[in-house]
Amino acid sequence: MREYGRKIGWVAILLLFTLQITFVHAQEHYIIATDTTFAPFEFQDATGQYVGIDIELLEAIAKDQGFTYEMRALGFNAALQALESGQVDGVIAGMSITEERKQTFDFSNPYYASGLSFAVYSRSDIESLEDLKGKKVAVKNGTAGAELANELASEVGFTVVTFEDSANMYEDVMVGNSDATIEDYAVIAYAIQQGQLDLKLIGEQYRSTDFGFAVQKGKNHDLLTAFNTGLDNLKAQGSYDNIIEKYVGNNAQVASSKGFTALIGENWRTLLSGLWATLWITFVSIAIAGVLGVVLGLMRVSPIKPLSISASIYVDIMRGLPLIVLAFFIYFGIPQMTGWRLSATFAGIITLSLNAAAYIAEIVRGGINAIDLGQMEASRSLGLPYRKSMQRVVLPQAIRVMVPSLINQFVITLKDTSILSVIGLVELTQSGKVIIARTYQSGNMWLIIGIMYLVVITVLTKLSKHLEGGH
């Protein structure tokens, strides 16, 4: 009996030891957010993999320090909000270390230093900062460049125009909508070096700033320590210099210009992946919204007042909220209030489902109200209760009326997926953005994206008309 007890004891100790190892390992796995369009620090290559100075530094540091991580490419603003709300453990995105940001985040030791430079169209007669008086300057929201431009705007006399990513900011200057842009020198110099941007640098570099890895203030001290230790090790080994030289050194690879067909040939897998994500997310969202919408629609026409009023309040709220606000609340607000972490895909599906359910509820209500009231009265006079009358008599007729509108709602929801790129959901529009960040060919890429949307939506529209004609 004692021997049996000893065996149980050893098994229990072994299990506890295993659980402890598992727990420690779980503590060493982190979720790290980054930007999507900030070459040469982070961007997507032709194979669809994220590369760049930040990406390779983090990979090397994680290997050196023995921790694992999941990288989430969210975009700069979304990455900062995700870190602030606790959705991610850290951010590495060419992020300048500023006193203001130190109030919210803890930073690593600097891993790169870069000044800010103004750039204009290559054939522009603007040669200095003073020449920007009365002009428009494009900036990227939330960056050190945007901060400096806003400070100089009143002094110099130019107007600031804000964008969410670098590629669109550059394009705005090249097409003449803005006269200049301001960006980290390493980034804008790299973009010009690639030969895809018809821009030139003007004036001197301003306000040299250090880039750092950030964590939420007062949290993830172990991760910050590991990053600093790993960074020191990489510098001592020479690996750090190799990574920097690869992207901004004299021998940095220069991308070749791609024509329209070559752009498709090189990126069709990425585009199809984005289209597939758009379609399956739309189908899942509409399926959930369909169930919820039918219930809400039936509640709206219910003779029971509390049910009707409750459904009406829900519909009014969801129809009144902009989709982007709902997406931000679900992805950033809920985790901040509850501590629950949500993936961009899950948050996106919930956002689309809640929004579409309100419109489907109105479609259901309209379809039921379109059926002659005499149908319900005749059914009730035959002794059928309200529920059976609705189920067997009214709804089958109403569905025929609703089908075209439901397909139209599917089309609307499919297009609404493009808004969810703001929370890092990699659907078709976001796929286009990351390709543009590498190729700087926004005109051709948006044409390709537009054609893909047009083909899918045209097919759905034809299906709607066919079903409508069939009934």
C-alpha cells in the first residue's frame, strides 16, 4: 500500500512539474503588433511574408532569448490602440520614443535613430521649408512626422492633410493633391531608392528621434528586458548591423518596376487569399445576422409590445452607429473593459453580424407587412394560433418578397468588410494596401481590387435578379 502511495505521489509531482513547465512556456508566448505599410521597417514581400528591419530584429531577438510570439499586422494607429487596450503585449512599428508616448507606454532601449524629412514631387519648384507657405502637406496619422508638421503649420503657413498609411500619403503628393509630405528619413529615402516614387527630398533632417519597442506601461517587464538583452547580444554578435545593412545599406536590394499584368502575376495568390477571406467572413456574418435578423424582425411585428419595442431599440442603435465605430468598440473597447482578447477576424464577424442583423430585421418586417393582412386573419379564423399562422401562411409568402433584398444586403455586407481593415483584418482591401506598400503602384492595384469586387458583386446582382424574376 505504501509502495502504491509512493507511485501516486511521484505521478502527482511529475504532473505538477509538467503543468509548471507548460505555464512558464505560456508566459513566454507573446502577441506583438506591427504596422503594415512602413518599408523598410515592416512590409509584405512578393511571397506574402512580412519582412523588414523590425520583423527581422524581433525574430532574431526572440530566438536569442527563447520566447515565441504571434505577429499581428494591424496598421500603426490600430497597433497603438491594441496595445493600450491590452489586445497585444507589445508593438514594434518604427515607433518614435516621445515624452508623450512615455506616459502611456514603456519603451525598450533605442534600436534605430532617424530624422524627419520633407519630400515633394520631383519636378516641383519647392526647394525649402519656406516655400511651403500656402501649400498642403500630407502626413501619416499618429506619427512623429504628423506631430512636427502640426507644430510647423502655423509658423510656416501650410495646411496639414492626414492619411492612415504612407503609400496613400506619397500618392497624394505625386498626383498633385498635396504639395509635400513628411516622413522618417530612412523610410522616405528607401521608398525613393526603390525607383517607384517620383519624389525628391528637400531641406535638412528635422528632430532626430529614436525608435523603440513598446509595451503597456507597468506591464510585460520580462518581455521588455528580454528585448533589451537580445538587442545588446545582436549588436555584440554583428547580427544587428547585418539586418540594417540588408535594408538601408549601400547594397540594399532595389525593387524593379512592375506593369499591370506583372503586378497581377506576382501577387495573385495574395489577392485571392484576400478575396477568399472577404467571401467567407461575409458568408459567416450573413448566416449569423440572418438568424438574429429573423428573430428581431418577428419581434418587430409581434403584438407583444415589450418584444416590439426591444427590437425597435436594437435596430435604431445599430443603424445609427457607423460601422467603423462599432468595429473599434468591439475590437478595442470590449478588451479594455473586460480584459478579454479578441482576434481581428472574430471581432470583424461580430461587427458585421450585429450591423447586418438590424437591416435584415427591417427586411423581414417589410416582407411580412407586404403580405395582405387578410392572409393572417383567414388563417386565424381557421383556428390556427398566431405562431402557426405566421410560420405556415405568412412567412412562406414573405420570403419570396424578401429574397432580392436579402441578396442586396449580402452585397452591402461584402463591401463593408473593407472597413474592417482598420482593425487589421486582412481581407481584399487590406491585401491591396500591403501590396501597395511594397510596390508603390496604388493606381494599378486599386484598379485590380476594384475589378475583383465588381466581378463578385455583378455575379451576386445577377443572381438576385434571377431569383426575383423566378418568383
